[in-house]
Amino acid sequence: MDTFGAAALIAFAAHLAFNQVVIKVTNGGFNPVFAAAMRSVGAVAVLMLWMRWRGIKAILPRAAMPVGALTGGLFALEFMCLYSALDFTTVARASVIFYSMPVWLTLASHFLLPGDGMTVRRMIGLGLAMAGVMLALLDRSDAAASVLGDGLALVAALCWAGIALCLKATPLSRVPPAQQLLVQLVASVPLLLVAVMLVDQPLRDPQPIHFAGLAFQTIAVASLGYLVWFWLLSIYPASSVASFSFLSPVIAVILGWLLLDETVGLRVWGALVLVAAGIYLINRRPRPADQ
């Protein structure tokens, strides 16, 4: 990992962490499900324009279509849950739980993917991170804590892990990254739009800051942001890129405290340390002695 790669991955981790704050603020003007739906609609348009400019085909191979539809359903559920979680609980708590995704992916991969089993290092990391998630879920000392919000963040993390598993172990793994992202967005749109019709008051007195937040999520995260991530994966080893993922919950907790004046109790800080350490150990490139 060179200096540029490290700087870019730190910046991307901060970018994703800041997005948690943006979602929280945007929810003040839009119902979470409505915001998630509009983000997917806008991201489809941005991504298709980019793919047309780069000459990338938008049609999936037939063998990958069923799995593409499945990932789209998981994508829709993931962001309905994440956006709603940030409506009920703090950025700090939601981020600690949501960014535990590598824990659940590692656990599922051990049982479902041949050759991707546990090592001692991964087992220690898994134990630390799971202890951190449990500590966050059981902490009821914060008045802003919500069992519903925490639970929704956990479901979102499990959906994210399910998508990652599909991208690793199905015909979708042989599809270019832009097409992988596009199929998730396209398949999620009708599901999210149906969900919008079931909610009350999709608009909550939106102001310019809420529209700006929705634009940021659409352009800087859901479409072009993830393309940057895929580009970094094409340059650097996946294990090196993944090892920076522990920074996102750390930065998100700090930003929630600084920008939203959230109260972060000692148990949440403890949960953050455990989850971040666990994710780091899970993703760190193994040495021969670790095998």
C-alpha cells in the first residue's frame, strides 16, 4: 500500500462516515424510506450516464440475473433499515452496529465458501467484534438509544453481508463492478417505491439542506463514490483495501459527537474499540504464522 492508496482509503472511510451524518440530517426533511428510494432513482440515472460515457454495457449476463434481483432486494432492505435506524438512534450507535458487516460476512464465508475458513487471527477478531456489537446492543444508558433503531442497523449490516457474499460466490462475481452496482440500484427502485406508498408523510418540511443531503448521497456515495471504491480495488490488493474498513465506524462516532452534539457514553466507546479491533484483525493480510 503506497502513500496515495493509504490517503485515498482513509478519505473514503471518512466519506462513508460523513454520509451517516448526512443521512441523519436528511431524515429531518424526508421520510427515511422516501429518501432511500429517491437516492436509488437518482443514482441509477448518474451511473447509467457514466456507463454510457465509458462505453460499459448495462445488461447483465442471463446467468447472473436471478442473483442480481436477489442482491437488489437485499440492497433495498439494507437501506430502508439503515435510513430508518438513523431516524430512531444516534449516528454513533448505528455506525458501530452497521459497520460490523465484515464480522457477519466472515462468519457466513466460513460455512458457505470453500477455502475461506477461520484462522486463529480471524477467530480472535470475530470474538472481539461480536462482543462489541453485543455491548452496543445491550447498552440502554443513552436516552437517545432505541432498541428498534439498533435492531434495524443490525438487519442492514446482515443485508450488506448477504450482498457481499453474493458478489463473492455467484455468477455475479464475474460481472464488471459497474454492472454489479447498477443491478442492485435498478432492482431496488420498484421495491423502495412500493414501500414509499405504505408510509405516512414522505415529506417532512424539506429545506435546502435536506435536498443538498439527498444530492450528496445520490452522487457522491451511491453512484460515483462506490465507483471510486471499485477503482481502488482494481489497483490495490483486496485485503489491503478491506483493512481500512475499521476506520469508518471510528470516524462516524467522532463526527456524530462533533457535528451533531451526540452524547457518546463509555460503553459505546468500548463497543467501538472492540468492533474496530475485530474488523482490523479479520481483514488484516495474514502472515504465514497466522495460518
